[in-house]
Amino acid sequence: MTNVIKLLPDHVANQIAAGEVVQRPSSVVKELLENSIDANSTDIKLFIKNSGKTLIQVVDNGKGMSFKDARMCFERHATSKISSAKDLFSLNTKGFRGEALSSIAAISHVELKTKTKLDKLGSLIKIEGSEIKLEDSISVSDGTSLAVKNLFFNIPARRNFLKSDTVELRHIIDEFHRVVLAHPKINFSMFHNGNDIFDLRSENFRQRIIHVFGNRMNEKLVPVDENTELLKISGFVGKPEFAKKSRGEQFFFVNQRFIKSSYLNHAVISAFDGLLAPKKIPSYFLNLSVDPNSIDINIHPTKTEIKFDDEPTLYALLRAAVKHSLGQFNIAPVLDFERNSSFDTPYSSNINSFVTPKIEVDPEFNPFNKNESYNFSSTHSDDFYIGINSKSNNKLEPLSEIEFESNSIQSSIFDNDEIKNSNNTFQLLNKYILCKIKSGLMVVDQNRAHQRVLYEGFLKQFTLETPTIQNLLFPLNLNLTSDELKIIKDIEIQLKQTGFSISEYNKDGLFLNAIPVGVKESNVPSIFEELISDIKSEVPNINFSYSDLMAKLIAKSLATQNGKKLTTVEQEFIVNSLFACKEPNLSPSNKRIFITIEISDLDSKFN
Ligand code: ADP
Ligand code: MG
């Protein structure tokens, strides 16, 4: 029989390896930044064109490479970082597999310029799809510049698979965040299509977080510090009241390497036990230092997952440290003071020496009280009726032209206009509105119902030819980070359509000189915050409508919360307006708004 097994040619092997290391432009960004850090650079610049599809270039001031090394570094398994297997157990560098550059060079056009301090002349190498096209000596400054052009030029399937520019840039920025947060002492800057997006100077961890995520972050951080023999924990967790519904600001760095760990994430979340509103995720920025011997980084090519020797102990230490900080900073539980045992460590642990800090409970604390901007005790609060075709509210004059199609089928469920007469509604637990209907009883979720009413009102308003705006006497200043600004700039036209008019941009944010009628100035920052986080997490597609998203967000921020006592007039207003809506069954986020209990259901209970 003939022999059939052959060794794959190097360029094929490299292309296959590239599939694992390089999924998208952001993977290249990660590998190049890490190489610059490993080269002891103190200043690293990242240049991106067309979200990395055209160019990814990293320029550093690190130790550079000799002429021979410059050639060698593109070979498979070429690394200066380990020399034997035992070095794997005491890693102090990001890289060690020696496959990033060979993989990248297999699937793109690469140009390397590099020089060490000792050399007079540097090297220039150009490679296209693993083939060396040019080798020369040039005069360059100390350090390394690596430019990657036309990524996936020879793998059309991969190239076509890339997402929109917005999405790919988002991935790059996420990767950049991880690297710069892990190394606050290093200067980093980032440019996209010639615009500078980040310019970070050497600083401490807290300052770095603030410079990346904006000044608003400052008041949100609670320091965490714990020093044990096994593990050193430092960093910050976000105060529970600032927790968001979307993921994004959760960072673990183990020995200055960003890692993902659902297990450690669970430890942190469980420390917030009872402090978080439902479905909210707190931010955290936590550095864990452990003995390099006690971890295994080599379980995944991108090295974002690692294995710890003693995970249950880490879990318990981390949970205790975060709990301790929250306790120390007098963060009181929000709603549910009862301990949820499902949050306890899933493994038994023998760290009895850890004292769980006592958390002070403030039984009066109601998270919804904070929302002063929505004071609803007055029956005629403007917010309440806003966006509705309400004759009683003169401010809404332009809206009075909008006629809502009243839904005749839905309104017929009420018995002889019963809702219009008083005393037909009753509020339960400051959360549900109960009302009598022909066939029995209806239970309405007040928050969802009000959201639906406001949402339809605003959607009408936003889809009118000219939005109804209120000009602000003093422009409203919003502090935004540069990548947040980028998101807003991209949708400036859509914002204008909904009545948000931007008068000025500057380095730290923007100024609005008009906002839609019905929106309170004090609600604008949180609306923008949610807008930005929604755009980051939900990738806009063709069917995506900014008017719709804005209407949802504004409705959410203005709607009466569960927990608010409503007068009967308000209760009836909500129910009546709900059934004048086009879609009274579902909230803007597609949740059920009301249920009905039939007389026959009740009768059967008394059998
Ligand atoms: P690894 O980082 O796993 O060693 P790479 O393929 O990323 O593998 O890089 C190969 C080698 O090239 C590195 O070990 C290092 O010696 C050298 N190198 C890469 N980038 C730089 C840089 N920016 N400055 C100096 N040396 C570099
Ligand atoms: Mg590397």
C-alpha cells in the first residue's frame, strides 16, 4: 500500500493556526499590544483604519529586535519568552506560544520596522501571506512598528464573515480597554481613521479607569483591597445602585492578564447578595495577583481562560473581600434582605477564618426614591401625562394633532365604561392596578403599562416630520468618553430626528441645546447612558430604528416605577390610556402588561 501521510507545508500550517489565534481584527490588536508590553515598552500607539480591515499598526518604544530576530519572529513557534517547558510554570510575559506573528503573517500583508538600542541601523521586512517580499536595513528609531494590512486577504470566507465597521471597531475598543486597564503605568494612545480616540498617560489604576470610562465613574467606585498569602486582590467594584442591565464593565486581571471566568464572576456577584435590583450586573475592575506557579494559562490559544490550582479558595477569598468592601463603605441592601443561599460558594471551603462583614440594613431604603426627577405625588405631574394626547397639558399642543387609534376591541372588555367612573380601580402593593372588567378582574402592572403609554406617545412624536423640541436656556453638558462620543456622533442625525440637538462637541463630551418636549433635563444623562450601552450591546441591524430605541428608553426613564403609590385618578389614567394604545398587551420590551382573572376561575376556587 502506498503511504498517504504528508507533513503540511509551513504556510498551510500557519494558516490553520491563524484560524485559532486570529478571529477578527481585534485579535490582531491584542497580540500586537501584548508583544509591545512584553518588549518593556513605556509608550504604545495603536493606529486603525476602517475598523482594522485596512490597517492595524502598533508602534512601540520597546527593546526592538536584531536583524536576525526580525526575520525569525515570523517563524512558527519562534519565541524569545520561554526556552523550556518548565518556564511555562513561571510565566511573566503575555506571549510564549510563538505563534501570533507567524499566524498573522500567513493571512495578511505585514510590514515590520524594528531596531534595538545597540544597533545603528534597523530592519525592514515585508511579508505577504507568509512570503517574504522585502528585507532591508533602514534607519528608524528604537522600538518596533508592526503594520498589518488587508487582513484575511487570502481567506475570502473569513473576510466576508467580518461584521460591520461599527461592530469590529467595538471589538477593537473592548480589547484595547482590557490591555490598557491591565497596564495603567504604560502610555497608550489609539487613533481611528486619523482621529485620536484615546490618549492615556501613565497613571494609577483608578485614574486609568476614569480616563477610559469617563469622569462619571469616579463616584461609582468602591475600593477593594485584600492581601493574603495565596492571593492579593486590589481594584474596585461599582456601587450597586449604578449596576446596569448590560454586561461590559466586568474585568478580572490575573497577574496583569485579562481573563474571563464565570466562576469568579459568580463570586463577585454573590458578594452583592441583596444589594442589586433584579437583573442588574455590577461593574468591577479587579486585579488578582497569584503565584504564576499556581495557574495554567496554556489552555486556550487566546489565553483568556486560565486554570487555577485552588479555585474554591479563590472564590471564597474574592467573595469575602468584595463583601468586606461593600460593608465598609456602608452600602445598604436595596430590596431583599434575605440571604439567597444559592449564591453561596458551590464548593465547600475551609476558610473559616474569614469573617463575613455585617451589612447594615436600611429598611427605609427604597431605590426608587432616588429618582427625584420623577415626583409623582402631585396628581398633575407633567411627566405622567406626557407624550399622550392630553388636552389638559398645554405644553403638548403640537401633539394634540395626533389622534390615537383607539382600539375598539380592547375597550369593549370594560363593562359600560366602568373605568371612566371613579372607584373602579384599586392599587395592590403599590405595584398592580386591579380593575373590574365584564368577565371578572384585570391586574395591570403599573410600570409596564405606563411605559407602553409613554412609548407610543413618544414614538408618534419622533416619527412626525418635525420633532417637537424644547430649547434649553443653558446648554446641557454631558460628560462622555471618546468612544462614547464616537457612538453619539454616528447617530447625531437620528438624535436630531428625536429632538435632541447637539450644539457643541469637545474633548470631554458634548452640549445639547434642545431636547424633546416631555423629557426632563435631569433624565437626559441616564437616557444617554442607556442609549450608549444599548448600542454597544445590541448590534444595530437594518430593521433597527433609533426613534424606536429612543422612545423605549425615554418611556422607561419616565414611567412610574413599581413601588409608587398612585392616586385613583392616576390609576384610571394609566388604565384608560393603556387601552387607547395600539398594543396594550405587551410592554415596549415585550413583557406582559396585564392579566385577567375570569369569574369562572374565581368560582372554581370556591368549589
Ligand atoms: P510570543 O509573543 O508568543 O513569543 P509572537 O509570535 O507574538 O510570539 O512573537 C514572536 C517573538 O517576536 C517574540 O517572542 C519576541 O521576541 C518578538 N517580538 C514580537 N513583537 C515584538 C515587539 N513589539 N518588540 C520586540 N520584540 C518583539
Ligand atoms: Mg506574542
